[in-house]
Amino acid sequence: MADAGNKQSQEAYVPYEETKLYRIRHSTAHVMAQAVLELFPDGKIAIGPPIENGFYYDFDLGADDEGNPLSFTPEDLDAIERRMREIIKGNHSFEYRQVTAEEARDLYRTQPYKLELIDGLAVGGIDEYGEETSEEAIISTYKHDTFEDLCRGPHVEHTGQIPPDAFKLLSVAGAYWRGDENNPMLQRIYGTAWQNKKELKAYLHMLEEAKKRDHRKLGKELNIYLFDDEIGPGLPLWQPNGAILIEELEQLAREQEARHGYERVRTPHLAKESLFLRSGHLPYYEESMYPAMDLEGTRYFVKPMNCPMHHKIFAAQQRSYRDLPIKYAEYGTCYRYEKSGELFGLMRVRSMQMNDAHIYVSEDQFEAEFLDVIDMYIEYFEIFGIEKYIMRFSTHHRNGLGKKYVDNERLWLKTEEMVRKTMNNSGIPFVEVPDEAAFYGPKIDVQVWSATGREFTLATNQVDFAVPARFGLVYTNSEGEEETPLCLHRAPLSTHERMIGFLIEHYAGAFPVWLAPEQVRVIPITDSHVEHVAALARRLREEGIRAKADLGSDRMNAKIRSAQLMKVPYMVVIGDREVENNALALRKRDGSRQDDMPVEEFATLLKERIQTRSALL
RNA sequence: GCCGAUGUAGCUCAACCGGCAGAGCAACGCUCUUGUAAAGCGUAGGUUAUGGGUUCAAGUCCCAUCAUCGGCUCCA
């Protein structure tokens, strides 16, 4: 996600690490750590890097008498911020020096986290963030005032170069040491820092604006979905407006999939344990599954994915190479037991409907079919005007073989190379990220961001080299021999939940006409027009347009306001003139108006917009 | 799941150091009959998330549970 206030879009690209802003943020983190240690002399410091829009620093403040970890209070943050400004005023210079491992161990003899970092650096191969590195490790520190931190820099020259009115401590959060949930939890302070007060204000303003398009806020205001305590966390209820969004997306998927040669199937929500043992879900995925239901001595599980069911349909008939590719699509309903703290509005739920399909291909069909899926992504993204995304190529990591990943390194490397080659041939930009694959194969994910800046996988295109064999899936090749197909799992429209959560934010609730739950609101000027208004709304509905008449007791102005707040694309106002001329006064959501429009013309225009899924208002 | 914060009417929020739970909007009723973002008056609406505890007295203090939010971990 681009920095707010980043004005260098057209200029030569400078890596973040080399910018002044990076040095300011890094230095502010050091100043904060000094302030914290002054206020909490027994505190232990971990790491404190610059991040997008700011910085953080992790601390261990020890535990209370009962062993509960101590944390920062909001008042502590105020005190820390005040002390930071005093330190900045001192104009202390940042002094770099290289030290030997022995010197470093002595310097940080009371800092266990630093000692662990030094061990990583001294042995080599592990940098301060716990990442593997091939660089030869140099141990260095930066010192300003009384604070000397194990650090490779870079920093500003002296603390006076940190603008004292352009940073702010934002929040306290728990974070595991080295990002591993088996490690102790540290207390992290997040801060933001900028080159001047104006940039800081702009950033804080942008955060406020982002909150306004948060799908959780808009989802409630626009009556799209809700959660109910008695239903359960992560289990959304779709209100009528949400159900319309779902049905429009399904209709879009149906049309696109038919065009691309898919067939629809339907499968149950539950299956016996043996199915998920065979598929590998129980060995590799059980912690994300709802626990078993035990019925008459048989264990049943709710499905977390649709693939095993589709494999059974593939297996039910003899297959020839002439039949391939076979593409089974289903908006399947799946349940995944996400940990309670991982739930996030519609973006991360426990019940979901996936835009799922499984494509069974021979090896020589792989490239064309894989690209056909990528093409489909792009078709969808054009319809929605989605421009900000990255394609992420997720591969396995050797350490996870047999645990996170099926244990066949040869096929991992082979299929990863197939994907890499396909993507390179296509010319579509992508980034490769190790250790993010599915348990059964590598994948291309499309990463997007929520309004509040959180990154999500929206669409996915996954290779499965493992599970078809486990199901004994075969087709007869042209030589008359049996071969196991590869399977592509793909979900270009994500799940309804995540897609709609994303679209709410993407459009800030102002959906294009074809998606808008309510397309037209017809508003009478006085009570004498009520009957005509009701008839007009009915007439539009008969044409397949989602129109509602506002027959309440409000005045016309109030009715327009409430339609605006619900982001209804078209408001139609009816008074004496319109009744007389069989016309309407059109007001669009953007405030533009068109008076005396013949009803026929309006209906035709609207139907054209809807049918072409136009982005135009 | 972990660290921290929060939970008052359908929504947004008040309620001092523990002392009768309140407002705006929405809903409902009446009046007005209106030309492009809020007419006026009135009525109703609450076991203060849930369950315990302390106290003469608890929205307020304590404990537990549930949910949500900011992160971590994890992910479509």
C-alpha cells in the first residue's frame, strides 16, 4: 500500500530503506526505546524497525506478582511521547560503530533478546529479524544520548532531525518474539512518523477517512449483513440487500464460467471422516476444521473445502484424454474454524461460500488452463475496476514437508517451475513468496488491501499435484494408459463474504447500478402523487429493475436525503408535471439531475446499464 | 488462541468522587401538502452484554463468561 503523502510516484524509484523518511522513523523508534527504558528501567528491549507509515518497538516489561505480563497504559504512551520530545531537543548525534560479538555480548549482558540476536549474527545466516540471510554478518550499534542499540541503521545524523511535531504513538499491541506463537509475548508500541506536521495530519486524516469506508461500518449502515451473538462469531446473516449482492455475483460467475467451459455441480456440506482422511484435510488441515460429529459410530465433518467432493464426481465415470479439461464449478458452502482472534468482519469468517471450481487437466494442458484462470481474474477485475492488487506466487518451504506440505519435494519443485514458467511467459508481474503454498501445491494468490490497510488474499489459483492421486483419479491417455490428472483449484471471485466485504470498501458502499441492492427509489412530491409513484415502481420492477417507492410521511427533501444516505444510484421524483407528461425527474446519486425524462427512455437506459454491468452512473 | 482496550434504547453518544439512566436520529401517531440532502408537535422505547460479588445504594468498584475493536499468530 502506498504511503499517504508519498509524492514521488512519477520520479525515479528510491527503495524505502534509502529514504529520509525511513531514517526518521528508524531514529524515532530508537528515541522511543530510550524513553521507555528511562520510564521502565527493568524493561527488556527486542527489535524496533521502521514499517510502512511509521515504526514499532517491542518490549518485555516483566510480569506482575501473579505472573501476568505487564503492559503499557494509554497514560504511559503520553509520558513516553513527552519524554521523546525532550530527548529530541537534545540534538544528540547518532554514532555508528562496529563491535565484535564479545563486545556486543558484554554491552547487552542484561538484554536477553539482544543476546539472542547477537547469537544469530555471530553464528551467521540469521539477521536481526530472524530471517535467513546470505550476507556476512557485521555486528554494529548506533548510539545517541544514553541509548545504544544493536542496529545496522541507517539513521538521521542527530535527534534534532526528527520533527518533534510529526510523530505520534498510536497503539499498544501484543506481539510474539520473532513472530512465533510458541515464544513469549512482548508489548509492542506502534507509532507513526513523518517529515513534517502537515504530513502527519494528512496521514491521520486518511486513517479517519478509511474508517468511513470500512465494510463493517457500511455493512451495518446499508443493511447488508449482521452478526448476532446467538448465531455465533464469524457466522454472518445476510440481509435482503446482501442477498442481492450475492445473487448478482453468482449470476456473473455463472455467465463467465459457462463461457469458459465450466459445468456446475452441487455437493453436500458434510462428509464422513474417511473422505477427509483420504483428501489429506484431516492430516494437514484439521486445526481449521469444525470438530467431528459422532453419529451411530461414524464421524462426520463439515467440509472446509469442496475439492474432495468434486474429485468424487470426477471419479464416478471413466475419463478419456479427449474429455479433458473437465471443469466443475460450485459456489460451495464451507466452514472453517478460524481462531477467535482472527475473525474480521466479512473478510475473515467461519462460514463461507466459495467461488470454487476444480479443473482436471493433463500436463500438456496445464499452461493454457492456468492462464485461462488468470484471464478470468483479469476479466473480473476489469468489471469491478480493481486496479490495486499484486499477484503472489506462493511456494513451499522444505522445512514444512510432511507437516504443512505433502511430502514430495520432487513434485513441489516440478509444479512450481511449471507455474513460474507459465507466469513468466504471460508477462504478468508477480512476486514469489516461499512458505505460503497450500498443503497440496503451489498457488498464485491475488493480494488486495482492506480500507484499514490489512492485506488479504482475494482470489486464488492453486495447483494440486497430490490429492488426485490420493483419490485414484485417472484418465486414459492416447496410448491407452492410465494417467493421473493435475487439478487446479481456483476462486477468482473469492468467497461471497470476502468479495462483498472487499467490494463494499472498494466502492465505499456506492455500488454500480447492476450491483446496487436498490437501483431506483421513486419519490412523490405530495401525497397526491402516491398512487402514481407506486404504479411507476411496480412498472420498473416488471422490467426487472430493483425499484422501491417511498410512500412514507416524510417530506420530499427528507426522502431524497435518506435515499442518498443509502447510496441508491437513481432517485426519481414525481410531481404534477411528471404525472401529466408520463415523465420523471431523475436525480442521480452524484447529485446530477435530468428533468422531464420520458419513463420509457429511463427504463431503457437503466436496463442497458444493468445488462452491460456498466460502471457508469 | 495470545496481549491490550471496549460493551448504556434500532443507530450515534451523555450520565462528576458509587446516589432516581438521558439526548439526537430512527420507529409510531397527529398536523402540514411541500420541486431535489433532515417540516412541526406528540408517543413509545432500557433487567446498562451475561452471571456472580462488595455496598445502605452499582451503568460506575471487584471476579468470571460472552462479544467486538487494535495488534500478534493464522488465512479465502
